[in-house]
Amino acid sequence: MAQWINACGADDIDEEDVIRFDHAGQSFAVYRLEDDTFCATGGFCTHENVHLADGLVMGRIIECPKHNGRFDIPTGKAKGAPACIDLKTFPVKIEDGRVFIDLG
Amino acid sequence: MSSASDPGIVIIGAGEAGTRAALTLRERHYTGSVTLIGAETHLPYERPPLSKAAQTALDHPSPALIGGADRLADLGITYRTGVMVTGIDRAAQTVSVQDGLSLPYAQLLLATGAKPRTLALPGATADNVLYLRTFVDALALRNRLAHGIRLVVIGGGFIGLEVAASALERGCAVTVVEMAPRILGRAVPAEIAARVAAHHRAAGITIIEGIGLTAIAARPQGSTVVLADGTVLEADAIIAGIGAIPETALAEAAGLTIENGIRVDGRLATDDPAIFAAGDCCSFPHPVFGGRRLRLEAWRNAQDQGRHAAGSMLGDRAAFATVPWFWSDQHGDTLQIAGLPDEGDQTVTRDLGGMPFLFHLKGGRLVGASAFGPIGKVAKDIRLAEMLIDAKCHPDPAALADPAVKLKALLPTRATAA
Ligand SMILES: Cc1cc2nc3c(=O)[nH]c(=O)nc-3n(C[C@H](O)[C@H](O)[C@H](O)COP(=O)(O)OP(=O)(O)OC[C@H]3O[C@@H](n4cnc5c(N)ncnc54)[C@H](O)[C@@H]3O)c2cc1C
Ligand code: FES
């Protein structure tokens, strides 16, 4: 069942950037890509426990701030060593300038 | 996968460089045989946690694996663990291993890493004098770090300081002794080193700089460390982090050129076109820095060079040109360096709310960047600086100094697009 959570304002995230969102003991990374699409993944890198919101977004890729592990943002796929486990992804919708994440 | 006529690729050393090379060969659909030979008895693992999480974790640590047994087997990589290669016969293109076997190779990768430099002092052979390179070393150290013991760290380099921070977290009383006038040596700018030292001191670690060691005397309980100025330190355990020596014995015996490590060209080939070297064991010319010959002891370099050497063995012609990048964790903060700060003739400081972020320029060109602080303030901009260094940019120093200017906007493709 869908469970939409109001995460942040669309304008809270710069273009081609990422912010952290915490909810009910879970942490997420919420992204705004260059083409103004929004995405959400689990917040922590799957290599060690580091938050991806401190990482660099380049195109569709988020690079972990700790050891430069890379993930494809829309699919969560691990794309570069040392990351080899995929990120969880969550559906996102924009309504009235707000970003909603589906935790369902 | 191999045929009798193709002896395939043999990799000596199953560390970061060797293992990444093996994985890359398969990612690139190489179908010949790949044999990875490692002297250590574990599956290939990452060394960086050895001075960090392996010391501080509450539970008994296990090695952080680069590739598990299943993955290696699935990829058709033959992993020979706990086996030492004892010789290379270049004419016959074979390597001999300690169990008497001889293995043929079409191409050979030397990824033998480095070993800790040891203390040449009387008393330094006592069993409470430790070094840290392997997982076995890490467990030996961990077992010594009981609450309240006195640990003396010889050498204020990255590994020594990381161990100092970890030992403090474990409740040890820690003293670091550095012979040079300051910790961290030439590769780290003095301003950053001073901040790291201040951070350690504030946390409760004693750092003695500019004073060497004259003797270590074993006692029934622990040791006494005597410094050049007469200071006497009592130690329950001693760890020496006084640098690493490239593991070149095999290459040397095989007649390959040694020049601060195994000498390789831009493709990471040795003088013998069938033999390559990668990682801590080799020195290579860096095209981004005018061909300056470097030997790096850094995790990402080992990884990237392993990958590059695999490509060269598959016929790639490109020179290895990745900008050096290094990190070290110290008490929860991170130190990151991109490029080569010591190449610079000018330093520009960006003040990020009391935390200096340094840019190093040479004749106006960006050649390095360095910072020490919370990962959220350091990592992104170091990564962008790395891209600016790679693009051989001449950024406006005023823009570099201004925290309001985003480094992303200075990247060439973006700057022209904007
Ligand atoms: C405690 C510690 C902490 C570190 N922390 C960081 C960090 O925070 N950041 C960073 O950037 N770097 C760090 N490093 C450095 C990084 O781990 C190394 O640069 C990297 O491991 C080098 O990889 P390598 O494959 O070249 O060599 P190694 O990883 O040393 O692997 C070489 C392997 O070859 C084997 N071998 C050698 N000779 C033979 C032989 N004749 N036959 C069979 N096997 C052989 C060795 O047993 C070894 O397993 C750290 C290193 C240590 C020791
Ligand atoms: S913690 Fe993200 S790559 Fe290591």
C-alpha cells in the first residue's frame, strides 16, 4: 500500500544535488537531477555507514563522500567500486511544490 | 576457461590492486585463465579498516572482503590463498610457488604491495613492539589495546595517527612520537598537519614532535622508550608506523628495474613487456604532473592501477593518468587530499566557517587540494577539485577563495555551458 510522506519542498534541493531526509527511524537521500526529475534512495552508502547526502551528484550518478563508491540514482544500482550492493529506491511525486516519497 | 595453448594471466598479490585487476579482467570479458596468488590466508580484503573499525568495533572483527569466495569462483578466477610466489623465470614465462609448483603465464601482474619499515633499535624485537599491515597484525594490536594501557606510537604518519585515535577510543593512554619537526610529512600541507595535531591533542593524545628515539628497553612488564632529549616513556605496547617499503624482492631477483619500487611506464608495464606492476609496489610517471615519477601508498590508487593494468594486459594503450586521491579518518573527522599539494607554489584558502580548505596552484594551474574536517564539508569539494586538477584548470584565485562560488561552476564543460 502506498504511504506518501511529505519530505521537503522541491526548491529545498538545488539542481543536480541531494539532501538528507529522516523519517520514523529511517534515513533517505532525496535528489533533484539536472532535468528537474526527483528521486529518493536509502540514505546510507551500502559499503560503510556514510550518508550519501554529503556526496556529489554528477548527472544520474551519486558518488559516496567516503570512498567514491558510485550509484545510479534512478535505479539505485551500484556502479563503481567499492560499492557492490545496490541502494533501495523509493517512488517520488511532486505536488504543490512539495516532494513526496512513497515508503509503502 | 583456459586452453592448453594459452597459459593466461597470473597475478601475484591478492590485495587491492591484484584483486581489482582480476575482477576487471572478467568484467571486460577476458576468457583466458586468471590465477590470483596471495601469501595471506584470508580472502582478499580491504586494509583501510585495519587501523579504524577493526580496532574500535565492539564485536570481534572480520576482514572487509573485496571479493567473496563465491564471487571469485563464479567469475572463474582461481584464487590460491596462503601461497608465496618464490621466483619468476622470465625466459620460460613461469612463476614458482612455495609448494614446488611452477605455473606458466602469458602475462604477469606484480601487485605485491608494501611491508612496514621496521625499527632498527635494540629492544625493538620484543613481542609488544607491533606493526600494522595485515589482518593478522590488526588482531594482534587489537588484543593489546586493553582499557588503561599505555600505548606509544612511533611515527606520526597516517596509520600511526589513526591507530592513536582508535586506541584512545578504546581507553588507552596514547603518546605519539614523531622524529620530524611535524607530523604527517611532506605530502600534507603544514597548516592541515597542525590542525590534525591540535585535534588529537584536544582529544587527549600526547604528540611529541621533532624528537627521535634512541632506545627501547624491554622490561618484565612492557618497555621503556628513551627519546633523544632524555625523556623516558613507559609503554605497555609500542606500535611503529614509520613508513612502508615496496615489496620488490621478486622483481629484483628477476632482473626488472627498481626505482623507488618496481619501475613501470605509463601503461604500468615493466621493462619486460609481458610483466606489469600496480599499486603500492610500483613507481610510475604521472602525465598530469609533467611526468613526475610517483609511488603512492593509497587505496584508490591501488584500485585504479589494478584496473588499468588489467586493461593494458588486454591491449589498451592509454597511460595511467588518474589524479591521486587519499583520505584518512581521524577521530570522526576526515582528511582528504586530491592531487599533489607539494607541487604547488601558491596556496589559496577558502574559509568554510573556521575550517580552511586549501587549494594548491603551480604557475596558476590547480595541482592540489586538501582539507581536514567533517566529511560533509570536505568530500564534495575535494572531489570537484580533483576534476579541476584533471582538467588542468587555471581557476581564478579569487573564485577559489570565495565560499559562495560553487566549484562545480568552475569545471570547463559547465563554465562554457553556463
Ligand atoms: C592499516 C592501514 C590503513 C590504511 N588506510 C588507508 C586509508 O585510510 N586511505 C588510503 O587511501 N589508503 C589506506 N591504506 C593504504 C592502502 O590499504 C594500500 O595503498 C593498498 O592496500 C595497496 O594495495 P596493493 O594491492 O598495492 O598492496 P597490498 O594491499 O599490500 O597487497 C599486496 C599483497 O601481496 C601479497 N604478496 C606480496 N608478495 C607476495 C608473494 N611473493 N607471493 C604471494 N603474495 C605476495 C601480500 O601478502 C599482500 O597480501 C592503509 C593501509 C594500511 C596498512
Ligand atoms: S562508504 Fe561509500 S564507498 Fe565506502
